Amino acid sequence: MKIKRHYLAFVLLSTSAAWSQAADPVVPVVAPTQATDGKTIFQTVCAQCHGNSGEGKVELKSPSIAGMPSWYVHTQFTNFREGRRGHDAADPPSFMMATIAKALQPKQIQAVVEHVEKLPMVVPQGQNREMAEASAQAGLQLFQERCMECHRYNASGEMAFGSPPLLGRQGWYLADQLKKFKTGQRGTHKSDVNGAKMVQITNFFIEDDQMLRDVVAYILTLNPDPAASKETQEKQILEGSPFKDVTAVSQ
Ligand code: HEC
Ligand code: HEC
């Protein structure tokens, strides 16, 4: 336990030092925990960075994770632990998350992953739902041609392909991850089969920053109205985006 505490404190400190050159966020010091129930682990560890409802925090570049399917969260923990993600100290958000993933026992991970899945999805709003200088209408075509075969028409994900739901994530987070795939910060480890798919997609089909912003703007339209009832939200998710007319765009 002692070793782990030192290790965690050390890495978080060095992470914040590396980060301070860029954005200077206040990185919380997360104490290790012996807890084995998912809720306690979430509240004592994850909430520090992902927020009490799992809504994420822009200043830490932490995604909203509430309601994420357990298979995907589990895969990402394995990726973080085994160096497929978060291996590069020049990518502080990922590096930080990898440190946390490595500090937990497999039993604790299983418990917290199940808890995360049960949390109600936090629908992005405000700055989390905005993409500057982007056109959702322009992003529609790329999404339908290149993304929905794996992420589905409504971006709700597909376990069989290992492709996560893109609903509920903040626009800036989706954009950051696409950039990480494109620059090889994510998905280039030789055993990262699923990440490699996204490295290919971003390099072949997302030609520039404009396309990237447009496709994210489109994905954001697939989110339901945050003020609607749970029932209406579910209906809106099934219906997909209000921008539906792909032929009007492609002709
Ligand atoms: C010290 C801050 C910090 C703590 C504590 C933390 N995370 Fe994270 N987490 C992050 C950041 C930052 C990212 C984004 C990494 C990136 O950009 O690749 C992240 C990414 C993730 C992802 C990947 C999401 C995706 O869409 O691929 C999952 C899943 C996750 N965290 C779950 C958890 C859980 C569960 C806990 C608690 C056991 C936790 N995190 C604790 C900061 C943290
Ligand atoms: C061939 C299948 C496939 C296609 C096509 C595809 N994806 Fe993915 N996508 C995946 C898989 C698999 C992952 C999970 C990678 C991992 O496990 O790290 C993923 C992950 C992502 C992520 C990271 C999500 C997160 O929570 O961190 C984003 C963003 C994303 N895809 C967007 C897109 C966009 C936009 C397109 C179209 C331009 C697209 N994807 C096309 C399979 C695909």
C-alpha cells in the first residue's frame, strides 16, 4: 500500500508539472482507496476528476463517463493499464487516467465499472455541446458514410465492433480524441486492434480540422434535449439527428 501511495502521488505531481506548461489546471491529489464497492470507489476516486455525477470537467479534460457501457469502460481500463493508452507523458490527461487505472485492483475496477454503467447519462449542454465554426449539416455526410457503420446511425455504439457510444460525451472531448487518433497519441500501440481502426479512419477520411469539427458538431445533434423527460430523451435518441437528409447534402 505504501509503495502505491508514493507511486500515485509521484505520478500525479509529475503529471501536473508537465501540464502546467500548457493549461495549468489544478490536478486533484487522489488518495488511494481500499474500498471494494463501486459506489465508494467512484465517489472517492473518480468523482475527483469526472465530477460527482460523472459529468466530466473541461479544465481537467476529463470526459463525461456516466452511463457508459461496462464493456467499454473495462476495455479502456485494460488499455490504460497495459500501456495501449496513456503511455505518453506529453499527453497529460491520458497519462493521468493511466496512473489511476494502474493504482486500482482488478476487483475494484470490476465494481466501479458496473457502477459507472448504472449512472444516468449526462447530456452535454452549453460549451460541452458547442463546436466553434462548425456545421452539423456538413458533418452529416461524413458521419453517414464513414462513422455510422460502426457507431450506429444514432452514435449509440456497438459492442460487437468495440465501438463506444459517442452520445453523452462533450464536443471538445470527442474532438480531442479524434486528434489523438490522427496524430498517433491514441491507437498506435501494436496490440491496440480497436484503436487502430480509428487511426485509419481519422487519417483516411478526416482530412482537416474543419471536417473534424463538422463531424463532431453533427454527433452533438444526436444527443437528446437535456431538459426533456427520460422517456422523451429515449425516443429522441432512437430517432437520431434532426439532420437526416443525406441525399440533399451529397447531390
Ligand atoms: C486524476 C483525474 C482522474 C481520475 C481520478 C479518474 N479519471 Fe478517468 N479520465 C481522466 C481524464 C483526464 C481522461 C481523458 C483521457 C484522455 O484524454 O485520453 C479520463 C478518461 C477516462 C475514461 C475513458 C473514457 C472514454 O470515453 O474513452 C474512462 C472510462 C474513465 N476515465 C473512467 C474513470 C473511472 C471509472 C475512474 C475512477 C476509478 C476515473 N476515471 C478516475 C481523469 C481521471
Ligand atoms: C471500423 C469501425 C469504426 C468506424 C468506421 C469508426 N469508428 Fe470510431 N471507434 C471505433 C472503435 C472500435 C473505437 C474504440 C477504440 C478504443 O477502444 O480505443 C472508436 C472510438 C471512437 C472515439 C473515441 C470515443 C471515446 O469515448 O473516447 C471517437 C470520438 C470516434 N470513435 C469517432 C468516430 C468518428 C467521428 C467516425 C467517422 C469519421 C468513426 N469513429 C468511425 C470504431 C470505428
